[in-house]
Amino acid sequence: MPVDKKLRKMRWSLPLLYFLALILAVSSALPAYIQSNFLGQLVNLQMVSLFFIIANFFTIIAIVFFPDLIKKFSNYFLTKVVLVLYGLSLLCLTLTNSPLAGLLSIILYTVTANLIFINFDILIESFSKNATMGRTRTIYYTFINLGWIGAPLIAASLVESGNYSIAFLTAAFLVIPIFLIVLSQKKKLNDHVIYTREKISVAIKKTWRNKNLRGIFFVALLLSLFFSCVVIYIPIYLHETLGMDWNLIGPIFSFMLIPFLLVEIPAGIMADKYWGEKKMLFGGFIIIILSLLLFFFIDQPTVWLWAMVLFLSRFGAALIEAMRETYFFKIVDPGAIGYINIFRVTIPLGYVLGSGLALLVLAFFDLPYLFLFLAIIMLSSFYFIASLKDTH
């Protein structure tokens, strides 16, 4: 492909992928903030934790085998397949009225929601340049987070009456335009990288032996652990324990996500040009730890206070997310799907560990203690960040 033609393709493909990621983020975020409360109508709180452990266990297995499928069938083809299965999972959730149906639907939703973002990771990476990786990845995540900001308001208005099915159905309809655009843009989005594939055991060993890959893996895992506990259990705590209505929770959640819009692009630019990633990772985890301690101590449904504390927590998470993406994709080539999939295993693995931690803590303590134990675990991040070598 001539250089100027390739540059034009890269120039137009990234904005298209950003737009598709925005729609996909709204679709995936609608169920994400209500799924724990929805399952709480079918089973008790400890069983909700068990459901998430099972769903994310299957997700880990799917991610491990996903590179082989990508190499065999192509990332573009599997993007279409996973989109269809993801849409079906949302339709299944609209019809769920029993614990078994809920479990099966959540498994399919969790697996496909994780896999489709791996497809998009590979698409974004294939059109990115290393020198501007921080900017590219953070713009991408800013579009994703823009979708997540709007989703809580939409979800709250849809489930205020207690009808969760309409929220799942809305998420399913959003898959249709994504699929049609992907289908119509085959020439732009079809695979044009050479994939390297190693046995999963070899990739894991290489990741473990490389202190930078190992360090950023555990940083990503800790962030996923944080997300798993707050995304699943903060809605339950605010709604079920403190008695907040969804018409208050929705705006609070949208407000708390604003840092993902304000922070990530400037952080990515600074990582490319000035500071490097380590300083911002340290700062992000300090903020998260302080926020978790405040979650533990605040036991009143004071709207403005929870809005500010949740906002603070996401400010720290936004810094970490931006640096996680920037650092990893600077040190890994786009064709290295084995490493990308190991890296993305941190998302379901974090949910398995977070749900398992909750299951253990809730057997002996009240829900706020989950946030206290999580803050203590987050302290380990300082060791892993110190092991990283800045790319700047």
C-alpha cells in the first residue's frame, strides 16, 4: 500500500473507531450499572457475587482461546460474530425471570462484552503510531468514557419504575448501527497486520520474566479489582443499604465519571512529551486509596458528599487507566495478540477476585468493610509501579 494512501486510511479509520466505541460504550454501560441490582431481584447478595465469579471465569477461558480464533478467522470477522452474540446476550437479559436464566445470560453478556473490546483494541492498535500512542489511546478511552457518562442517566430513567428489561433492550438496539457500520467498512477495517501467536504458557512466562510487562499487568489487575468492587457494590450500597433512589444515583454516577473526559487526553499527552507514566500512576493510586477509605467511613445518604467522593475516586482511576493503556501499548506491537489477550485477562480476573473478595468479606462483615479491605490491597500498587521503567 502506498505511504500516502496508508496515511489517509489511518487518518479516517481512527475517528470511525472512536465513534463506534462511543456507541458500544453506551450499550455496555447500560447493563453494567444495573446488573447487580437486577440480579439482586433473583438471588441474594452473596449469590450475586457468585454469579459474577462464574461469568468472569468463563470470560477468562474465552480470552485465553481468543487469539487462536483471531489468527484463524481474522479480527474483522470475529468482530462481527461477537457483536451478534453480544446483542443476543442483551436480548436474553430482557427475558430473564429465573436465577438459572439470569446466570446464563450474565455469562454470555460478560464474555462477549469483554471480547468485543479486545477486537476494538486490535483495530485501534493497527491504526496507531508509537510516537503518539498516549494521545491515540486516551482519545479512544475518552470516547468510551463519554458513553459511560451518559449511560447512568439513561439507565436510571429507564429502571426508575423497577423495569430493568427496557434498559437491556435499549442496549441491544444500539448494537444494530455498530454492526451495520462495521459491515459496510470492510475495506478500512479488514485485517492488515501480521499476528504473532505463542502458546499461552509461553506468553505468560515471557510476561512474568519481563518486569515492565509484569508490573503493568498487576497495575491493570488492581485497577480492574477496584472497578469490580465499586461498579457492582456501590450501586447496591447506595440503593439498598443507604436508601437512595435511582433518580439521584443516576446523576451522581454521571457526575463521578466526568474525570475520564477531563483527565485522560491531557495525561496521555503529558506521558508522550513530559512526565512519563510512573508519576501519574503513583498519584492515581494514592487518590483511589483515599477514596476507598472515605467510602468506608461515610454512612449517610448525603448526595453532594457521595458525588464528590465518587468524583475523586474516578479522578484517580482515570489517571491510572490512561497510563495503563499508554504504557502497555507502547511496549507491545499490534500483532502480539497473545500479550494483548493476557493484558485483557486482567479485566475479568479482577472481577473474579473482586467478587470473591466480596463473598469472603460479606460472610463476616457488613458491606462497607469491603472498601476498607480493598484500600489495603491497593497499597501493593506502589511496589509494581516502582518496578516499571518509564518510556519517556
